[in-house]
Amino acid sequence: MGVKGNEFTFPTVLKSCSIRVDLVMGKQVHGVVVVTGYDLDEFVANGLVVMYAKCGEFGDSRRVFCSIYVKNVVSWNGLISSYVQSDFFSEAKEMFDEMILSGTRPSEFSLSSILNACAGLGDCSQGRNAHGYLIKLGYESDRFSENALVDMYAKAGDLDDAINAFEEITQPDIVSWNAIIAGCILHEQNHQALKLYMEMNRSGIFPNLFTLSSALKACAGMELNNLARQLHTIVMKLDIKADSFVRAGLIDMYSKCSLMEDARMAFDSMAQKDLVALNALISGYSQNGEDVQAVSLFAETYKNEIGFNQTTLSVILKSATSMQAIDFSMQVHALSLKLGFDNDSQLATSLIDAYSKCGNIGEAARAFKICGAGDLVALTSMIAAYAQCGQGEEAVKLYLEVQHRGLMPDPFVCSSLLNACANLSAYEQGKQAHVHVLKFGFMSDVFAGNSLVNMYAKCGSIDDAICAFDEIPDRGIVSWSAMIGGLAQHGHGKEALQLFDQMLEDGVAPNHITLLSVLCACNHAGLVDKAERYFKSMEELFAIRPTQEHYACMIDILGRAGKLEEAVELIETMPFQANGHVWGAILGAARIHKNVELGKRAAEMLFVLEPENSGTHVLLSNIYASAGMWGNVAEVRRLMKHSKVKKEPGTSWVELKDKVYTFIVGDRSHPRAKEIYAKLDDLSELMSRAGYVPMVEMDLHDVERSEKEKLLYHHSEKLAVAFALIASPPGAPIRVKKNLRICIDCHNAFKFICKIVSREIIIRDTNRFHHFRNGSCSCGDYW
């Protein structure tokens, strides 16, 4: 047309390019600006600064900005606000500081922008400085700055200051209300958020999408079913069909209120379903234990236009884990690899968790190597998986790899490492892990503190466990349960019950694990009457219905105390089908009290329930042997041979000089085997002089008595103790872990050995700890 642009035309055109994010047109306009000589005009230059920034070209924006000879506050504001809108908060803060140093007086828009930057950074200190400028320059009544101030204080961590700033606003608008309500939810003050929501309604301000989204979150956090439905009604009145986040918020709210039918209805009523809403519904099913529905919904929708992402797969894996559906987990894994989700940390963690909890640690390790071997979250998950699956040595190796890579451990890594040491009964390595907890400043972390209590208790040092418990600043139910359970396992039943009473006095309500530990404490201490009182009052006093584990423990208590009829009566009246634990308790009681008929009945039930368990044959044979019924002993031996049941080999572990040594019965693979067996021969002679007689009737092998005595001498725990005696300093306690319950002969032998060698011997078997000192055991022969 031949009409030239001027200082008014170019800023308008550049603004249009900014709105449309049209970088190509913007650059063409910039070329014309240079040719026509308007690049030195401050209004045109400011327009160029904003255009390049809005198009994401901050380098070009900064170059134009630096070329402006005389920068005014508009120039500075253009770049600062663009940085904030693109979430470059640190850069915005640096630019604001430069502006102040240049002597440019900030405007209310400058201060509003820097407050938003401080909110994004969580920098309350810089935010307070900006607040000071607002007051000093007289901008405190500017509505944008007022709202930005509320938002900054809420997001930077000071809710009280946010509320004070909000109360200073004479006539709050919807943005003001939204900022303070969202701030309350951010600080988990859901009750306060809903109170403000009601107050806003009374003030005549009607909620918008953002308000309703916040109100839905608060309602979900408090699980208010009635209010949830009222909010849904408001959403329907507003006819908010297009806003997916509000719809997803409705689904999330109903899910957290355990109203899954309502959540499904909200999902089904969506005209256009999207991935956000689908993930919310699948997560709801998973969180509420409706795992079949979660998996079914995924199967229905994963091929349609909604699709799925890493979050969907992570949630589905959680449900598959709960269902122990390892085949489905493998299909999800294959799908994730096919779609290139290999390096997603969240998905890697879910896969490791799924495989390990389904008992396939090999697949968990493969998923770890493929998906996230270099990520701390994945490393933590793998360490925890090894610890949970009893592969403590692998967990310790992986932790060393974390250190080798220079990664900074977090409390969860240290907690998993401590659990691995606990499973290994690796006391020395556990102490080293404790040092790491101290070094990295995690002593105040409740997870690390609980793991320390658990580790020391399971490594046989109850005194160290008590010290760790005393150091926990804010003890929750897990802390109390770990300490009560530790005391019970070490035979300190009365102390465990005293600690339980102290817990109740402190206002901490027990859970089913705590009460199981209390019953175990009564069991180990032989406190039958107390156990019956706790068991009968569980539901009345604590609103906890006894589980099968509680019944099994109570039956064991009655059986050990000789109340066999009461134990059988409890089996017949309990609201569950008796499982192997229950009948195992009865079989053990029958052995203690030499009740052949009851032992036979319990064994017959166990042959059906646990046909692969060799312990049933062993205990039944012992019952027959103690009654002198040698024909029946031979019959049990024939039955065991005919059914091809193999006795699980006894395995024991002992830790010396940061290394864990493993022994099995008759083991001669150790490099110092000759010394170990020579030590056992010496001990055998000394024990015989002291009055020890081998309990050969406990051995089921069809060999001569002298051979049976040798087999008893060579049990794994005796080999471990003999090795510790020759390889550890004189007088040092000996700690041994065994995979089976300690046999009667070994229990009797260690009472002699501990007195002969003047050492404490601590044996951790599958049931409890045995502290052998001065010729006696802490269990009082009641185990």
C-alpha cells in the first residue's frame, strides 16, 4: 500500500505477534523496524523485548533489552513479567535486583511480577522485601499487588502472613478469595479453606472454576460425603462440561470419600472423557482396594482415544501388585518398553515394587537395570525390594553403589539399608548404617528412627533399640509397635506391656500390629490371664476386630500354658477357617505337653493345609518319641519318605568383621572347617563333663546313636557359634540368626556352652530371640 509504519504502528503489530506467538512475523517486523530506523524508539524496543520473550526467544529478548539506551520501568517490566510467565523465576528475580541497582523506581506492576516470582521460588525473604517496597511506594492498595502478596505468602510457606495480607484487602475479589483458599489447601488446612469458601459465598462473590477445584480438594481431604454431593450440585448448575480439571476434581473427591459409585457416575457423565479424569478414577479404585475394577477399567479404555500415560501404568501396577497378578504386571512392563517409557522414574519404581511384592526379585532387578539404574528413586526402591525379599547382602551392595556414584542418600535409602541389615542380623553393618544416618542428619526423620529401632531389635541388641527409640522426637504408632514388638521378641514381656500402657497414656491408639505384639509379649512371658483380657477386649476398647494372626497367637498362648481344651474350643468358635499357623500352634502345644491324640489331629490337618512343610513330620515324630511310641516314629519316617517331603535344611548366619558367614548342617565348605570342628570336639568334651546329654530322640535319621550324636553336634547354629568363638575377640557377644526354630538339643547345649566360654550367645530363630547367659536362657525354656 506504500504506507509506512511509525512509533505507534510497530508496537501494536508486535503486540499482535506476541499474542499469536508468531515469531516469523515478529522477526519480519523487527527487520522493517531496523530499516526504517525505529529500533531506537523506546516504545518500539519495549514491544520487541516482549515479543521475543513471549515467543520463547529470551536470548534475543535480552539483546534487544540491552541495546535500549535509556531503559524505563516499562522496559524492565516487559522482560521481568515475561520471565515470570515462563516460570523463569530466578532470572526474573535477578532482573528485578538489577533494576533496583540501576536506580529505576519499580511500579506496582513490577512489584506484582516479583511477588509472583517469589511465590514460584518459595522465597519468603525476597517476598517480604517486595512487600516493603509496596508500603514504601504507596502501592499497598493496588489490587494486583494485594492478590500477589496473598499468593506469595501462601506459597512461600507462611499461611498466617497470607491470612493477614488477605484481611488487609478492603473488598476482596474472586482472585483474592481463590488465592487464600488455595493457600489453605496447600498447607493442608482444609477446614479453614472450606470456612473461607462459605464466607466468600455469604459475601456475594460467586465461585468460579478455580474456586470449585480448590473446594473439591478440601472436601476430599476431609472426606465430607454430604458436602461432596452439594459441591457436585453447584458444578452441575454452572454446567461446567468443558473444564476437565473440575470434572477430575469431582472424581478425586468422591474417591477420597470412598464413594466410588458416585465417582464412576461423574466419569460416565462426561461428554468428552480425558486422560486426567481416567487416571483419577483408576487411582480411586486402587486407593479404595477395588483393584479388579481398576484393572478392568484400564482394559476397557487403553485402546480408545483417551489413551494412557506413565501415571496410568504406575497406578495399574499398584492394583496388580495387590492382586498378586504377576502375569499382568509383566504385560504392563512389556507395554511400557514398547512405548518408550524405559527411563521414567515413577514407572520404574512401580515395576520394581510390583515384581518384588509378587516374590519375583529377579524380574525386579531386570526392570531396575532397564528402567532406572541411575536414578536415586529407583535405587531406593531396589534396595527396599532386596531388603523385603531377604536379600540383605544385595541391598548393602546397592547402597555402596549409591555412595560410589556420589548420589546423596535420603532418609528412605537409609531406612531401607537399615531394614536390610535387620534381615541379615548384621549388627556391625547396622551400626555403620546408623553412622550414615547421623552423618546425613536424618536422626529427626521418623522413618529412619523407626528403622533403627527395628534394626537393633532384630540384630539382638535391645538396649541399643531402646536408645534409638528414646531419640525419636515424634513417636507414631509404628515407633511404639516396633519397640513393643522388639521387647516381646527378646523375652521382656513385662517391659513390653509397661511400654504399651505408656503409649496409651500418651494418647496413641494401637493398631492390629501393636496388639499382636502385645499378645506375643504375653506369650513369651507366660502371662496367660493378661493375654486373655487383651484378646477379649480388643474390639470393645480399641475397635479392632481380631484377625487370624491374633487368634493364632492366642491359641498358641493357651496351648503352651496347657489349656489345650480351651485352645481347641477357640479354634472351633473363631470366625475363620483355621490355617496352618493355628494348627501349627496346636501341634507345638501337643509336643510340649506330650498329648499324642491332639498332636495327631493337628498333624493330619497340617498334612492337608501345608503338605510341603517337613516340620509337621518332625514335630509329630518327636511327640511319638517322647511317648515311647517307636513304631509310630518309624511310620512317620516312612510317610515322610513316601510323600517325598524334604526337610528344610537348617541354615545359620553369623556376622564377623563386616562379613556375613553362612552355615548349613554338617557344613565343611568353610576355609576354617578343621578349626571349627576341632572347637566343637573340645566343647563336646567340656559339656559332657558338665552334665550335658545329647537329645538323640530329636533326630529322625535311621542311624546308630553315636551317629545321631554327631549329627546333633553339627547343627548349623552350633557350627556358627564355634566359628564365632575362634574368630572373634574373647568375651565379645556372639549373634547368630537361624532360618528355623532352634531345636531342643541346641537350646540345651548353648546353656552349657555360654557358661563354659563365659560369653553371651544370642540366637535369633523364626520365633524369638534367645539370650544365653551364665547357664540359662532369657526365654526361661518357654518357647
